[in-house]
Amino acid sequence: MKEETLVPTGTKNDPCHYYNEALTHEQIALRLGLHRATVARRLHAAETLLLALARQDMRDNNW
């Protein structure tokens, strides 16, 4: 098993942002025994939900 490393994901607006190395859709699918397209759809749905929740939280807190 490969040791987790921090990977820079910096952008122009956030140059210091780091995250643990991401798995590809194929790696997730293999680990879960799912088709790659199923994993991609589920990840997209989760991302969409998290963004909606973040926007709602910002509205609720008058950001």
C-alpha cells in the first residue's frame, strides 16, 4: 500500500491549499466493485450536494 502524501493543489487565489492524494475513478471503482461510470456519477452528485449546502450556509450566515 502506498503511503499517503500531501499534494499541492494551489490555485492563483489559494496557493497554499493541500489535500491528500486523490484516488482516480478507476481506483475507487476497483476498491468498491463498481463500474467506473457509476463512481463518476456518485462523486458528481456528492460534489453538487456539498456545493449547494455550502451556498445555503453562506446565505444563512449573510456572507
